[in-house]
Amino acid sequence: MSSTALPAAGETLAVLQTSVAYRDIAGSEYGVPESWLSLPVLTEEAFRVLPADESIARRFHEAEAARLQEFAGRAARQRNWNEVDSLLAQARSLAVNSPWLKEGVTNLQALAAQRDDVLFSKEASYGAASMSARLRYKMESAALCDEAALPSHLQRKIRQGKKGKDGGE
């Protein structure tokens, strides 16, 4: 089998290999044996009927919205406001099931309405970078809890450089 061909359906495919070597406080060396993560190869039909994972879909929409925000920031720097409006409309369509994304897009649309290319492009770029690299609380999808109780690096903020979810000081 060539290195680029997938195994047949029903077989497994090794997707990750890991091993750990470390030294303790006393300087003794230890190692954890090599371990592999292998997943079953599915047919296209079997793959299509798998249930969607809500947290993965939400994170995908966040990443896509971040990409659109970055493009909107570039368009604003070129003062192409029709493109900015179009990109924000696309981002809004991704935000249908995410109040946090929806609020962020609403904020950007309000900034875009001012037609201030510097202000908009900075907010869009910072927001896109923050959204792309955002850490998630592991129970985020299960409990839409009070984010104010979470450490600040896990809180989802609407405006960059502002405290809390509402973007206020």
C-alpha cells in the first residue's frame, strides 16, 4: 500500500503516534511507551450518517466567522464597504445558533456603519485573531454557564480589550 492510500473500509488507520520522555526532579529519566491512536475507516455513506458533534460545529462556525472578519478588516482598509457588508452578512448567517457570534457580528456591523476604516479594521482583526485562538472551557457546550465566573481567558468577549461578555468596562 502506498503512503497516500487509505486502508479499505472496515480497517483501521493510525492517525497519531505519541511517546513521552521526561526527567524527574532528581534527574532520573523515564519514558512512556509509544502509543498510537487508530480510527476505523468508514465508507462515505457510513460517514454521512454519523451524528454531528455540536461543539465541533460551533467551533467550526467560530473559525469561519473569524476568517470572514479578517477578510472584512482587509476590505475596510481598502474602503470597500460593499465587500465588508457582504462578508458580515455571511458571518451573520454562521451565527444563527450562537448568541455570542451574533452579538459580535452586530457589533462589527455597527462599526461598519460608521465607515471608519481604521476603527473597523482594528476591531475586526483583533476579534478574528482572538476568536481563532480562543481557549474553550471543556464544559462550554454542556453548560451555558455564567461566564463572569470563568477565568477571564476563557470568557467570550464581544469587543476586544473590554472586560466581560457585554464589552463594558
